[in-house]
Amino acid sequence: MKRTVDAALCCRGKVLLCLEEVAHSFPGELYWIPPGGKLEPGESDLVAIHREIDEELGITKAMCGEHSLTLRPYCEHRGDWYGELMVVRHFIAELDEPLPFKLLVGQRAAVWTATPPAGGLLSSFTETLMITLRLGGYLY
């Protein structure tokens, strides 16, 4: 069983989504997804999501402190995706202002958005995330 984490970073009615090729996609097929990834051995969920945000966007824990980023769990789900049992822990953070970021590992683009951007596909999870954030008042 693999454990993964991702984070909905929300600010002023928008969420930060990254455009990238995902493991289950066809070569060259790009998806809009929140930052995140697999846990390393011995890593906690919270440590993993901070590492992933740093690796993918260059947003460090120190920057998070400066910008009042507090990641808190908002749900977990389990499923069998592509022959692998997965547990996904989702985090959410409400920011006072958008954090500056730079594209690092595997990112083609990243954008603060309230609606799904053009130029890539949406996974069913991303669609569900956007609906959940809108219902929760995080997106306008």
C-alpha cells in the first residue's frame, strides 16, 4: 500500500494548481493537480507534504511561517488505483496572500485559479477538490 499526500493552498478565492504529467497518464498527457506526492520511508504525512511543496514549488517551511501557511488535514481516502492500493491524505491551507513560487521538479506550469485552467486535463480528484473547495467557501 502506498501513501500519498497533497495540499490545497487557497488564497482570496483561488487554489494553486500545478500542470504535470502524472504516473498513470499517457506520455505527454498533462493534468492540473494540487502539489503533493508519495511519502518516503519513515516520513509523516505533514513532513511529506512540506517536502513535496518545497520540491515542486520551492515553497519552504520558513516561507510558510512568514506567510502564515498552516497545513491542516481535511480528508483522507483509500482506493485501488491502477492496481495499487493507495491511501491519500489531503491537506488544506488558507493563506492571507499568495505565496511566491517557482517551478521545480516535473512542473510544466502552476497557477492560482478559481476555475479549472485550459491547456490540460482534470483528474476526477481535481474536479472533486474544486467542488469541495467551492462548497466550503474557499473558492469564489
